[in-house]
Amino acid sequence: MASGVFDDALIRHLWSTEELRAIFSDRNRVQKWYDYEAALALEQAELGIIPRAAAEDIALNAQVDGVDIEAIAAEIRRIKHPLVPALKALQQRCAKEHGEFVHFGPTTQDVLDTGTMLQIRDAHAIYLRDMKAIGRELYRLCEVHRATPMVGRSHGVQALPITFGHKCAVWLSEMGRNYERLRQLEPRMFVGGMAGAVGTQASYGPQAPELEQRLMKRLGLGVADINWQPARDRFAEYVCVLGIIAGTLGKIANEIVILEHNEIDEIAEPFSAGKVGSSTMPHKRNPSTCEAAVSVSRAVRYNVALMLECMVIEHERDGSAWRGEWKAVPESCLMTGGLLSMMKYVLAGLEVNPERMRKNLDLLGGFLLSERVMFALSEKIGKQTAHELVYEASMRGLENGISFERSLMGNAEVRNALSEDELRAALDPATYVGLAPQIVDNVLAQTRASGWLN
């Protein structure tokens, strides 16, 4: 029986991907611990701290394939310690005299924190890859639909014409900032831990600074300026940024769900042969992938709060806060991977309906262009007077079910200021998208200049 969404064979594809599950699997987690122990032993041997033969034996045997994960898990439950059973399993694989040098100096959190950081670094590369793929799809949609007119909505109702490319350019720009956020945090984020029990490196001896430099170089991580066991801002920041990314993708997915409503029908997520919308209503084409993305996005964002709580640490180490990270960090990483994968698929196959967009522009019978008419009138009779006239005509038309043009022409002051041809031209929504196409072009140019999609 599955214990949760990430290992439930029926629904785990909605919450993560095979790539991310492999990174945050039990086996890979233990392997990252062993990577730390092997790198530490090899560098200690280079500095003459432990025998070279012992280091080579430890490094040779620091492979998770040679240990029983279930046995390690059972022993963790028995002794109530998260690392020692894995260390003993490694020690037992080494020659007796060599195994004595396993874990020669570190404290548990040195290993577990650095192991988690190595897992996140692997996930980070996948996020950057998939964000680029999403960015490329948004870039394509911007180019194709830079001038495709559609209704712009505010407060849930029709407001003024925009272009679909403009909507996509907002998404593209936001994703670009998210990509930049991930890249900017890398030097702050990707450091390892070699602090010892309370951060003084006492157990590592006088060569600790050099050893730390060598160890982190071997692991491909930076060196922290000071012990970060009681300073959890790095993991918190990372999950906060994942929450922002999830917010962007959830917003896009939710917009697609709304615009896929039959009454709007302007865009739709991809439909594949055999996709079933309902067990009782065969006609339905549900936005199921986008709905899943909205749900996963919410879950990532809620983990942000937990990570901020985990920043409150007592003294030099606090297991209660640390253990909260064990839940929130892997979950957030898994869900972000799943979310990126889903939205990459959706945007690559997004169905766009320009004909329906054009039809919806006429849905209000011309009232969508009230701003344009007001400014056309303001040149003749002043802005405030024009606003009052257009407001009165709008309310009269909407309440009595008559078109905007007819309602306006029923006012003598409007007829004296605007000819029928002038009014009819002003009521063409396709010609009142402002600078939307040029704005799209500017976003595309800025995106090219930034190089983040390369």
C-alpha cells in the first residue's frame, strides 16, 4: 500500500517525475552520504591525517549498491539515529583496520546537510533545463501571437482588448525572473558542511581549514563562511524560490483552466487520443493536467511556511527544526519537478483559438471599447464630460440590452462630436490593442539579450 502521493503508482506522475524520485530516493540519499565520507577520507589521506590505504578502501566501498537499505532502515528505527547504521554498513565492507577511519571527524549534520545539498544540486540542474524548455515555448507563443487580439479582463470581467502574445509575454518575463532567481542563489546556496559538533571544527584538527577547502572542491561545493547548522536560511531561501516558481506556473495553469471554459473557449491544454474526461459524460475534455498543476503549486507554496518555521533554531543545533526540513525540502523539490514537467507538456501543445478570441471581443456589443470612445470624445468636449456621457450611455445600453453604438448615437451631444463612421472605427476591438505587439517585441528582445534560453 502506498504511503503517500510520491510512491503511489496510480498518481505519482502528477506529483513528481522519475528523475526527481531517483534523486530523492533512499538509495541516492545514502549514496550522497557515502560520497561525502569517501571524499573526506581521500582528502584526509592527502593531508596525512589517515592512512592512504584506509582512504582508498573506504572510497572503493562507499557504494550504496553494496549495502542493504532495508537493514539500515530497520537499524535506524532501533537505535533512533539517522546516520550511524549507514556508517556501520560502510565500515563492515572495509578491512577491519581501515573501517576504523570511516567518518573520522564529522558530526552527523555535516554529512546529512551536505548530502541534501548534493541532492538539491542535482535537482537544480533539472529545474534550469525544464525552465528553459518552458521559456522557449512561451517565446514561440509570443512570436506567433504577438498581434492576435483577445479580450483583456480585470476583476474577472471584460476590460479592454489585448493580444494573446502580450499575455504570454507577461508569463515569459516572469519565468525569466524566476530563472534568474535560481541562478543568483547558487553561490549562496551550494555550500557544504564540515563544522563538527558545535561549529568549531575541533574534531578535524589544525588542518581543518585546508581540509574543508579540499573536501568541498572534490564535492563540487563552495565553502561556507561559518557553521550553518544553526542558520537554515539557505534551505529556506531555496524552497521560497521554488514556491515563487510554483506560484508562476500555478497561475499560468489556472489561467488556462479558466480560458478553457466552454463559455470562453480561447485556449486549451493538449488533448491526446484516448484521454477521458468523465466516467459518465463521454463528451468532456477536462483540463486535467492544468488542474493537477494548480493543486501541486498550492502544495509547494504551503511548504514555504514550514521552511520558514524551520529557521527558528535553539542554540548550536536543533533536531526538531532540522527534522521539519526532512519533509519540506524533498517534497518541495519533487513537486517542483512534477510541476515543471506538466507545464512543459501543456505549453508545448497548447491549443489556441484565435477565432473564438475574436468572437469574444464582440460579446459585449461594443461596450469593451468605452475607454477608446471616451478619449475620442474628450478631444471634442473634454475628458470629464466625455466620461459622464460614455458612462450614461454604457449603463443605459447594458440595462436595456441595446448595443453600445446605438446607445451612444441616442445622445445628441455624442452625435454632434462624432460621426457614425468615426464611432464605428472606434468600436473595432482589433485596432485598439495599444502597444501590445511592440511590448511583446521588447520582451522578446530582452529575453534574447539575457541569454537565459540558450
